[in-house]
Amino acid sequence: MTPSEWKSKLARLLRLLILAAVASYFGIILYGALSITIELTIPLKSTVCCLEEQHEDIHFQTADGLTLSGWYIPPKNGAVIILFHFYYGNRRSMLPVADMLTRHGYGVLMYDQRASGESQGEVRSLGWLDIPDVRLAVALAQSRPGVDKTVSASTAARWAAPSPWLPRAQNPSIAAVAADAPSPLSFGEAHPQIGAPDWEINLPVTALYYSFVALRAWTQPPTTTHAAVQSIAPARCCLFPAASLANVTASPRSTTWPGSQKRIGTSPKPVTAAAHPPALANMSNTWWNFSMQHF
């Protein structure tokens, strides 16, 4: 075999190797994005049982004809807390919180979000489709006798529902919002930075699965998490890393914000309920104390 033939074969082999590497790269990205999309959008329906405390089984219909199911416990103090379960759960996951709130006299409305628990729906959508449903839950709570205040609140071990925030901006009758571990609504907030570990894989995977979720749910995020927070508490809310959660303190009428890597406004001194009634906090379980003390 002549040297020119060897060079030609080596060139073809090199092209094949490059093609295989490129195909593998895009294959990994596509597989990763599809796997995450399926995990994020697949329905998580199940029978939800049981609530021993006296309550009302509630069902209400969404604008697109789905029936959402939940429980309602009337208040003793005129205030109802609407609880939103975490993304991979159902309303039963909120029972410990509901028990604590009802022992303090609060009413509770908790329901399974779309395609979760006993509620109808064939796709979960990172909370995008759930946002209009919150207004219906608020209207349902406010239609009950003895209710003069409502609070929308979410909590999570991993992902919290983002749906309570936008309705608060559009519905001042919601007295306050509290959220623990909120998830990003948009790709712009969720994507890894160039130069971060494994960004060459994570960045395109994140871009693709946000696009796939949009196609699967046939919708787009109505806002960003930061914009939703700013619309509620433009200069008095911090988002801070988990390492700072232990530093959050709550006193009877105020809370002190720790240092933050991400800030939406800052607060150099304790925030008081009188000055800032619809305060929102992203903190650990102490946020329940904050929410109740600032209500």
C-alpha cells in the first residue's frame, strides 16, 4: 500500500472517529433531555388517603375543564392557608404542616395539582399550567363562611411549586406568600453558567428539556421566578443558598435576612410586618413561623 493510500485511509478513519464522537455527544444530550422531560411531565396520579380531622372534600374545575381534588378545613381565626405540595408529591405530603397550622387556628385548603394525586390532567408542566388554578383555589377559599384572609404557601424537599407567586401579584386579596426551596420557572434562571462543571453537557441538556416541556405542555412559562418575587416584594426579599438557612431567625414581629449569593433587593435591618405586609421568604422550616407571625 502506497503512502498516499495510507494517508487516505487514516483521513477516512479520523473522519469516522470525529463523526462518532459528535454523534455520541449529541446522543448523550438528547437522551438526557428526553429522560428529564419524561420525569418532569409524566403524571403522578394516586389515591390520596386519609385525613382524620373533620374536613370537606373539595373539587373544582379549571378553565380547561379538568377537575382538581383536595381537602378544606375551616379556620377558627378567619385566615385560610392554601398549601401547595412539592412537585413530585400530592396533598398528603402537606399533612404535617396542615396539622401544625390547624392547631394554631388557621384554616387549610390543600389540593392535588394537575396530573398529581387524585386530580385530572395528563401532563405536569413545571408549574406553568398550574398558575391559573391558584386563583380558583383562592376564590373557593374566600367563598367559604368565616374567611377574611388567605395566604398561598408552598414547601418542598426538592422542588417547590412556583404557582403561588404570580396570583399574589394579580390578586391583592392574597394576604401573603411563603415559599420554601422554589424552583426556577424559566431556562434563563435554570441554565448552568459557561465554565461551570460539566457545562458542556448540562447547558444544552437544560435548554432542550425546557423546550421539550414547553412542547409537551403546549405552553410557555408566564414569567420568571425573580420577576414573580419582585412583583410581590420588590425590595425586601432574598434568595439565599442552603448553607445560609440555619442563620435565618424569626422573632415575634420581624425576621433578619442572612447574607446572600443572590439578592433581589436587600434589607439592612429587620423587616417588620407593619411596614411590609406581603413579605415573602425562601427559608427552611422556620418560614412557617415567619409566615404566621407576619400574617
